[in-house]
Amino acid sequence: MSLKSNFELMADYNQWMNKSIYDAAAKLSAEQLSGNIESFFGSIIGTLNHILVGDIIWLKRIADHPSQLQSLNYVRSLAAPQALNQILYTDLDSLLAARTKMDGAILSFTQELSNEVLASTLYYNSTKGDPYAKNMGHIIQHFFNHQTHHRGQASALLYQAGIDVGVTDLLAGIPDE
């Protein structure tokens, strides 16, 4: 398996799990979604917003790479989030629409990746302004790991609210040979 095909698998998994999470979240009221609970981002909607915020931050950094991947044109048009806990959308329908569009961009992005891009260095500044230079392939692995980590938190918050997201294992999306 190539690194590119691994990231294509992760993009498919990302889309599938986001659909599952949002389908589960839709069973709750707006008050239940935005209600203050003990969690890193204060609420279920806060956690879902953080995942999108993280995606935008990382993909905007990647969009600045000299390869200028065309699949990231949509991301280039987005405003940069101002904080990791920024609430971009207060209602689930608007957040779902943005999430769906982002997931399509992520699928296109992984299809456009090349071995050359994956082996290159990404130069970027952290949200605090600190400069970094890291391997692009490793950055993309972190990008997908970040989503999975916080979707796990969202899944747990939904479960605590009485909603079971269902199967969440990557294994379920790996095709049989």
C-alpha cells in the first residue's frame, strides 16, 4: 500500500465517520448540542466546530505549499479561523453543509497527492506564529489523526447524551481482498 492510497482510505473514513457523527447528532435538540458540558470544547457543537477549524487551519497551510494543489482552491477561499475553539456555525445544519463541502475537498485533495508532494517539506507557522518545517506526509497523517481523535470525543459526548454513533472502526471501511 502506498502512502497516497493510505490517505485516500483515510479521506473515505473521514467522510463516512463524519456522516455517522452528524446523523447521530441530528437526533439531539439544538439545546442538547450547544449545552455546556464538561469537554475540551464545551459542547457537542463546539467539538464538531473544532474539527472543522482544525481542518481549515491545516489545509490552508498545505494550500500554501509550492505545489499549489488545485483541489485546495476551496480552502484558499475560506477565512482563517481566529481560535481553536472558534464557533464557525452555531446550528447543526449550517455546520453539516460546511462539513460536507470540506469532506469533498479532502477527498479531492488526497486524490491529487503525489509521491513528490508527500516527500516534500511543509513550511508553516503555528497559530502562535512559531515557524516549523515538517515532512508533508507526516503532516497529513497528523491531519487525519487529529480528526479521528476529536471525533472520538464527539462520539463519547453523543453516547453520554444517549445516542450511539454505531461502528467507528477504520477496519469496517477497509475493503476485503
